[in-house]
Amino acid sequence: MLESLIKPHYPKAAIGISQLAITALSLQKQAAGRYGIRQAATVEIPEGVVYPAFAEENIPDPSLFASGLQRATEECGLAGTKNWSVTLPSSTARTAILTLSEVPASRKELAEVLEFKAETSFGVPSDQLRISLERLDPLTDGRTRYLASAIKLAVLDEYETVFESLGWKAGLILSKSVCELKWLVETHTVGDSLLISSQENGFTALLLRNGEPALVRSVTCRDDEVDDEIFRLLVYYNDKYSAGGKNLLSRFLVVGEGGFDERLRGITAEALGTRVDLLQPSDIGLEMVGGSIRFSDVAAPAGIATFGYR
């Protein structure tokens, strides 16, 4: 099932779900491309309440999950809200860039080609997936590209069933890393930008070139292997994307915990031979004023909430 992101009237309140926490928030638009957090709260949930996975059961105990959702909305003063945008853990989705060698002759043929490409990329029949598509600029040789993010309908149904039990309607559901990427897309400048988004079992990396995704890489690894895997990714970037040996990576957004961003400074300098400054929330248009809310908790739900201001 193909779905375009070109839709009006998305909710301006958002829920962000991770393996061990739930965040609820709403934004206020301050100026063009800049947002502040109006209300926000993050609550911890016990291990095992959410099991992020692409092809397996995600919510073994719906009642405990529903309780966590209610606590998050109550703590930030949004308990009466019924319409939400929702970000799911990155492990629940698969993301890829689909490239078409030829432009299909009709919309029907385009849908068929995209479904075939998605099945090939994600390894699941398209009728078992909800696939969100964002059309990208064509390559220099004219080939058409789409950023595709897929979630299995069976997994999506688990979450939506709990939302419906609370009387909620989820107007937009996307994966965590896709929503975090929006901050780089909306504020892109000359040069390449890289998002490193930590997750339960590794990280997701998305490279922007000229403001559009050029590389998507999901890496599954142990915590003690993350640094080495990121180093390998940066060496690969340097070999493939640098122009005449010149590093084009000018912006680096890291969404993670436990000193993740500080470790990245050293890894980046070693892999690229130069220092790349890490972006702060204010650099990408999100004002974090006071309070104990962490950027790693709000980056994704705040990103999806901005769709409500289109």
C-alpha cells in the first residue's frame, strides 16, 4: 500500500515511541522554519512493553503500553488530545532510496513499478506493507528517485489498535529516523549533511546531498561495536562521496544518548582527517529552552509535528 506524504492538516501534537520511553509533545511555530516546544513530557516504560521489530510482535502487553501513552499525555497536559502524529522506533521500519531506470507511462504503471521495487528492497510483498513515499530530485542522468519507508501492516495494526482503544486517531505514522531527518532537509545548506540516529540494536545513517537523501544505511550491531561501524561508514563516505579528496561533509546531526555525540567528534576527525562540528537543536530550528527534556527524546516527535504546519 503506497502512501504519499503530500497531505494537508496533519496533527500538530505528536507521540514518540522508543523501547524504553514514550514522549508526548506539541509545538509552537516561532518564525519561518523555527519551532519551540510548547508542552512535552517523557515517561519511562518497563523493558518488554515495546519490542521494536520489523517482522515480529511489537506490543506483547497492550494494556501496559496504553498506560504508558496515557501517562505521557497527562504529564504534559495533553490528555484531552485525540489526534496525533506518531513516530515509531527505527527498528520497526525499513527505509531505502528507490531508483527508477525509466519513467513509467502511466500512474498505474508507476505504482506497479514502485511496489515491485519496494518488494525487492524490503523483502516483503507490497500488500503486507504500508509504504510512505517522498519523491526526490532526479539523478543527473535523469533517473527518478523516491525515498521509501515501509512498515508491516501487521505491526502497524498492533499500535493502531491500542490508539483506537484510547479513542485516538493517528493522522501520520513514520519511523523515528525519517522524522529526525526532516530537520536537516528543512535547513539544508551547501555541502553534505549526515544524520546518525542511535537505536536499540545499532544505528541508522542518512546522508543528504543538495538537501536530498543520497544514502540510507541501517547497521545492526552491539553497543561496543557502534564506534567501529560508524568509523567504517565515514571511511566509505570519504572514498565514495568526497570530491577530489575534498571533504564535503559540513553538517553532522547526532541523535543519541550516553555521550554518543562526544564520541562522534573523535571518530569523525580520525575517519575524515578533519573536524566536523556537530549540530545543536537551535542550528536546525528547534528551540530547547529550560526543563529536563532531552533532544534525543523529542527530535523525532517534534520533527513529525512540524508536518502540521505545512
